Amino acid sequence: MSKRVLVVYYSQSGQLKNVLTAMLEPLVICDAVELTMLPLCPSEDFAFPWSFWNFFDAFPESVYCDALPNAPYELRDPENFDLIIVGYQPWFLSPSLPMSAFMTSDQAKIILNNKPVITVIACRNMWIEAQKSMKELLASCDARLIDNVVLSDQSGPLESFITTPRWMLTGKRNAFLGLSAAGISQDVIQKSTRFGEAIVKGLASNKEVENAPMLHGLGAVCVDPRFIASEKIGKRSFRIWGKLIRLFGKRGSWSRRPILGIYVLFLITLIVSVVPLNMALQSIIRRLFKGKMDKIIQSIEAPSGR
Ligand SMILES: Cc1cc2nc3c(=O)[nH]c(=O)nc-3n(C[C@H](O)[C@H](O)[C@H](O)COP(=O)(O)O)c2cc1C
């Protein structure tokens, strides 16, 4: 009997969808796998490219995983999938709002209950805190995380602080002013087929039943240690400011624009001052506490590892 695999995802510009298409090609052509794709359709309008205000206005709710429900969908035998692949992108160091809407829905609790899950993240390069929240959301559905794949931008961290917002706010992702193109390169996307091949093999040997990772040794996750502390500080600041901004009104309301404007100025100051400083500091700390840092990195990269 073929194994039933469900792929739940949301993709705005189509980047994550391209990643999943390349990665899952081996599952599509495998007779032993029945693949069901579930693209999430938000009931809110997340127009792409984003306007300046809509972009930043999404942050308080993203951080608090407080999303309006997605459009309804139908699934045959929702409680009987053998494996669920959850494809998502971080928004403000948290799972994107459409994915949060899915993960906090009653249907997700039925679909994910006691099921093995592989998360697939396609992002700029800051995903650690988002995956921490995702792990909590999965635990609240009694799901079992067996693997995690992370694909991120190839451009440098500071470069992508310019190129990704430019892409999100204008739709332009080409190289400009000596900076690399935004997003994940086509070559990296193509090579992600290796994960699909490993999933086909893993399913054939019932690894999902044993709770064993299928993607170990394939370079599924590689933590950039420079981001660990920056993300932690960033998420804490998002939580504090997000709570404050939410006191001024709902997402989209004019009443919260002044405080949001102040926050954006604060955020830009933080990015140009604290982030580079912290990254430099981190490389010193890493050298001093190598053993401890290696353990932290390993735990973030689990369960797939490198
Ligand atoms: C509102 C918003 C916030 C984002 N925040 C992050 C982030 O915190 N970390 C990150 O690595 N990428 C971030 N990104 C980039 C996305 O993770 C993703 O790479 C991009 O939106 C393209 O994905 P998609 O078109 O497949 O939806 C953000 C994008 C948006 C629109």
C-alpha cells in the first residue's frame, strides 16, 4: 500500500513553492507515495509586493502567532497521513501568519496528532527563533518533528538586510549596486532534490514510524552561530514592542501607525548598530566557549543535523 504524504505550505512570491517542487520531485514520481499538496490561502490580503506600512504592520501579530483563519479546505481522511511536510517562511523571526493560522487551527490538531513531521524553511537567513516557535506549535498538536530542512539566501547577512526588504517592498530581486540578487539561488533549489530522494528511501524503510530522521548527513541544516544571539535579542524586542503596538489598535488601523513608525526607526538603528557589533562579539565568544557553543548549535540543528 502506498504511503500518504501531505505537504502543507504557504508561498507568497513563489520561492518556497519552487523549493518544494524541486525537493519533492522524487516523491511525485514514486508509485509507493501518494502525495497531497495543501497550499494555504489566507483570508487576509497579504498583497505582494508589500507596501511599507503593511510590511511592518504584520510584525506584532506574526510574533504573537495571532492570525485570522485561512480559507477553508477539504482533505480526504485528514487523520490518516503517514508523513506531513510543513513548508513555511519566517516573518519577523516567527512562522508566517498563514502558517500560524494553520498551526493553531482545530483541523491541524486532527491532521498532526501523533504524526511525524518534516519542516522545510525557505528564508533570508534568520530562522532559529521561528523554528523554536514552530516546535512549540507542533508540540501543541502532539506532532513529532523528525527532520528540518533550511534553505536560505546565499548573500551575506548585512547585504540581505538591504536586498530582501527591497525584494519584499518592490518585487525586484535582481543584483544591484554591487549587491547580490535576493533570495535562494536556483542551484541550491535544484540540489534540494536530494532531500526528496532520502524521504522516498526513508518511507520505504519505515523510518517515519521509528521516529528516526531521514535527512541526516545531507546538509539539511547549518546554523550560522552569528545569528543565535541576534535572533534572541531581536525576538525579545519584537515581543515587547509588539505587545505595546497591539495596545494602539488592530492590524491595519491608523491608530497604531505613529508608534509603528517610532518602532521602525528603532529597528533600523538596532540593525545598523547592535547587529554588526553583536556579530563581532559573537565570534570572540565562540572562540572562548567553543565546546558550549557547539552543543547549542547541535541542539538547534537537531533532529536532522548537518
Ligand atoms: C513580513 C516579512 C517578514 C520576514 N521576516 C523574515 C525573517 O525574520 N527572517 C528571514 O530569514 N526572512 C524573513 N522574511 C523573508 C521570508 O522568510 C521569505 O524568504 C520571503 O518572504 C519569500 O518567501 P515566499 O515568497 O516563498 O513566501 C520575511 C518576509 C516577509 C514578507
